[in-house]
Amino acid sequence: MRVRKFVVSVAVLSLTAAACANSSSTTPAKSTKAPSGGSTTSAGAADFNKHVARPGVKGVTYKTIRVAVITAKTNPIGGRYHEYIDGIKAYFKVINDKGGIYGRTLEVVADRDDFVGTLNVQMTTASLADDNAFATFEATQQLGGADMLAKAGMPTFLWNIPAESASTPKSDHSNIFGSNPSICFNCPGPLNQWLAVKNGFTKIGIIGYGVSASSKLCAEGQRDAYKKYTHGKAEVVFFDESLGFAADVSADVAAMKAKGVQYVNTCMDTNEVIKLQKEMKKQGLNAIQNLPNAYDHNFVRENATLFEGNFIEPLYAPWETNPQSPATIEYLDKIKAITKDPVELTQFGWIEAMQFVDGLKGAGPEFTQQKVIDYLNTLTAWNGQGLVPPVDFTTAHINPQSHPEARAKTQCQPIMQIKGGKFVLYETPADKPFTCFDTSKGSEQTPVYKSFAPGGVG
């Protein structure tokens, strides 16, 4: 993601999403079948070429399967959320170039702008009424239309950072899928704390926004995690969850310098993180940041000196693996047909498009919206051909904040460090990019390094 990427109120979500990477669902799968992994289907390859008439199935014509896309195209800081659609189009092109599926091509028929989530209800209402789409894709910070999508039985695929994606007591959201389960703001795993202890950081600073409930929960969750996981080996000596958006951080930096802070965890957008890093350099505070969202290769080249030594944890397999997995190689090759400048949201669009196609394959030639939903909810370890840690969709829709029993048992994420203007895998075998922690254990544990790709590479 570039410096322009993240909007204030939910910039922290990628950080907190990783903390609850395996949460659970309120709705058991209707099928007793429980396949695992990506692209496991109930139909054979020959079935994918069968053309069965689907009269009355919304969004399906004789020649096409139609989807609508809603993104935060317009936002106050020029964030590149709209590039999500490029990843969808690129994966659809791969499928269409092979003849499509069930005798039909995949088509994006609507491209709606919900202005950083503030118009999500309006855009969702308009899309359901006017777009005649079989499925909806979303990359936005708030999912106010979640209940409407659920009521409509709309298969929904999203960059899964909105807390509204989780089921509620009044609305079952088992129609909503992402590359990670439902978000948990206040139950981070031990990754940050392991990094602190590993690097000898004993004095920690945590900063969040006071005007964002999600940012406050993130900051408080990180503070609690240091108490839970480090057993006194690292102490939070500076804590501020009162900042306004685009706030002056000079006083916070001065206070952190006075307290000897060595490691800074933030729950803020990228613009504010850059401002913080510049102020730290100005005041001579030589602390390392853990950046919530910064896995963008242009960003790191442009800010190499400023962010040298800082840590980043992407939510999918990074490009720096050696060897790269077949899925990463295909993505980096095929995305060129749509854009020469892919960003993190572009790859999430690709991953969620893959998820959608896997749902169609599993539903079979006589597919319906509900069959796609039902099939995906039988998958116990969907991993996008190794691009993401396995997701158990029989449990992924439960709200982990209100159901502690559904919280992650394992936290798996790549850990990257910025060195010389490049991302480098940290303490990780080059072919096993995911560093995995047991969330029931503390920072003293030895992580397990994994690849989820076929053949265990990249």
C-alpha cells in the first residue's frame, strides 16, 4: 500500500485482523461434507464446461455471470481502494481466457463508490435494486449494508476488515466471505510481543486515535497483549489513545523519548505513521515502528531511509519468498494484463475472485447463489492456493469480540523488515513465509514457520 492508502477510522484493521486469523462462525454448514483447502469442489473438471439454463437465477444470463463491485474509490487521502477491482478483473480474465465457467464468462457490471464506507448503505441498496448481480465484491472501511446483503442471500466477497462482516444475534452473515475470518480488535496474538522480546525492546509506546472506537480497541488490545504475553520482559511505558485525525504528534514523540521508548505500535493510518516517523527522526528518537499497513514496494523504495529497520506483517504470502509459489507467480504474471502498478488491495481482489470461482465450481453446473454460499461454508481450510493462512468457513462468521471461545488458536503472518529500501523476510526460511504462534503461549515460544502452498513452497 502506498502512503496515500488508509483512512483514519479503520486504518488499524489489517493489524488487528491478523490477530484473529482463525475465528469461528455462528452458522454450521448445512452440508455434512467438509472439504478443506482451496479449489476443492464437488464437480469434476468436465462439469465446468457444462451449460445449464439458469432461469430465475439473479445475475446470470445465457452468456455471463455478473458481479457488482463497491469500493471506497473516493476518500479524503486518495487511498487506492479502487485498485481492488483490478485484481478481480485480472482473475476473471484468467478464467474467461480458458473459456469461462459453465459456458459463461465472468463480468463486472457495476463499479460503485461508497466514499470510505459512509455511503455503504446507499450503494448496497442501489446495487441490490439495479445491478442484477449474482455476487457482490467490496473493499471499504465500513459494511453498513451487511444485513441487507445477508437478507438478500447475496454471495459477498470482501477485503475483510469491516467489523460488520461478522454475524450478529439478529443477522446471520454466513453469506459474507473474505481472505481472513471476522475481525477482532481487542484480541491480538503474541506476534508483536515476540518481536519486542526477540529484539530486546523493553520499553514500548502505543498510540491510537481517540475519535475512532476501532483504533481505541486496537490500542487497548495491544497494551493488554504486552501484559499477557511478555511476562514483564517488555513494558508499555507510553500509551496515548486520544489523538485526533491528522493530529500533531510532536508532544507524543517528546514524551516517548523522555521515557526511553524503543518500539512503537500504532493503530493509525499510514499518513499519520509517516508523520510520526519523521517527527521521531527530527527529535532523535531512534525507536522502531511496527507498521500496520505498509507492504507496498513503491512506498518502501520512496521511504527507504526513513523506515529502515521497521517491521511490517502482510496478510498474504509476500513476493519475496524463494521459490515463489505457483499462485504468486501466476498473480504477478497475469495482473500485468490489467495494471502495471499492483498494490495490496489489487492482490486481495485477485484472492477474493479466486474464492468466488471456487464457490461456483463447488456449486456445480446447476449453481444458484445459495448453493455457492452453502458450498463455501463447508470448506474447513480455504487458503487461496497458499496465498493466505487456512480459513475455516464453518466457523469464520462468528464475532470473536463477543464470543471469546471463537478467537484464534493460531496467529500466522509473514514478518517483513525494511532493509535498504526492500522488504526482507525476518527470521524466516525463504520458502516458509508464514511465522505462526500459539495464541495460548507467551513471547518466549519458538514460532513455527509454514508455507500453505501446494508442495510447501513460497
